[in-house]
Amino acid sequence: MNMQATGQTITAPRAGLSPGERHRMSNATAGTASAPRWMLWTGWFLSFTVVAQLLSSAFFRATYHTYAVAEIVTGYGYPESAIVFIVIAECTLVLLYLVPQTSVLAAILLTGYLGGAVATHLRIADTARAAIPLVVGILAWGGLYLRDSRIRQLVPFRRSV
């Protein structure tokens, strides 16, 4: 049936939020967005510690440092061609982690990446070095928790009285 002939109008569903809804949401997050300066500075310090570890790892692998290549090829059993992909993954994670809009996604991906590193160390019975990626993952989430109010809202460690 032709809708124009009957005089009926079809309206599409509205996409997005109305200005009133946006205002309510911005007010809801504005009160929790402010954090003490020490929390922000500590969060960024922990985050840059994670970044420094990932970039140093990527640097030694990208320059084909003798020990890094030997560790990957003979120690872990990966082919030498995997080094390029590891370096690309680490650099991409660093970029995503430093951008506030993508830092949560990066932390999730970083958790998976570091979980693989822990599994690799445990597979070859290197339990002492398995702690390094575990600590880096904890520092990554801790830094993000301190510098991002959305994560603090999601995981409140204490409730307001």
C-alpha cells in the first residue's frame, strides 16, 4: 500500500540523546570526574612505568638484540619472524593505552597480551620471570584506575556512607 496516498507519515527512530539527556549524563559524571591531584599523578606515574617497560621490550626486540632474539627463538620456541609482530603489538598497545579514549580497550588487550606472556613463561617453567608480566598488568590496571573516574565508578573499593 502506498503510504503517501493514505496520508500516513513514517517517522524513523531518533538516534542519539536529547540535550536534556546529555546534560543529565554530564552532570552525573562531572561529580565523580574530579579526583585528588595525588591520585592523577600516581595513576600517570604507574601508567608511564608500564609504557616504559613495553617500549624497552619493543626496542630490544626491534633492534634484534642478541639476547632478545635468543630468548624468543631458543627459550620460548617462537620463530624469529614472530619478533616483528611482537614489536608491532607492543607499540600499538602503548599508543592505545596513552590515549584516554582508548585506554580501557588497551588495558583489556594488554591483559590478554600479558596473560600470554605469563603462560609462555610458565610453559617453560620460568616461574620467576612469569611474575614480570603479571606485575605489569597489575600496574596497568592500577594506573588506569587512579587516572580514570569511569573505572573507579565501575569498581568502587569503598562505598560512600
